[in-house]
Amino acid sequence: MAEGKEEDVRLGATKFPERQPLGTAAQGDKDYVEPPPAPLFEPGELKSWSFYRAGIAEFMATFLFLYITILTVMGVKRAPSLCASVGIQGIAWAFGGMIFA
């Protein structure tokens, strides 16, 4: 049985005759075209109310996410017993609810 495995190895070794150490052959040409760099925001956007409204909304959402989730974890840690708090599942619900909202 061992003889059959050695025969398979010899067949595989002759199938690919070029010998190169792994990881040394680099791809020469890119198969894609990189797009030109885009600006973070257009200067004209600084004059529009929707730009500031979006920034305020992002700030409020991030603040509420951190506030609710951190207070939930702190409430679990400060509770005298696990039965007096929301527990691990409550923490998961807080994170999931804030991500969904």
C-alpha cells in the first residue's frame, strides 16, 4: 500500500516540472485599473444644510449607541447579583437594538 502512495507522489512531482520556492513568484501586471482618488467631500457641500444635518445625525447615533450599550454593561457589572440585572442576553439585546435603530 505504501508503494502506491509513493507512485502518486512521483506522478504529481513530474506533473509540474518548474521548481520555485513558495511565495517568491509575484504577479507582474495588475488585472484591474485603480480609480482616481476621490475627495472626502466637495467644497460646495459645506454650504448645504443636508451636509451638516447628516453630520449631526451621525454624531447623535454614535453617542446614543455608546451611551446605551456602555450603561447596560455597567448596570450588569454593578448589580448585586446576576438575577437583579438584564444579564448577558440583555447586553446582547441592547447592542442589537442600537445597531438596528
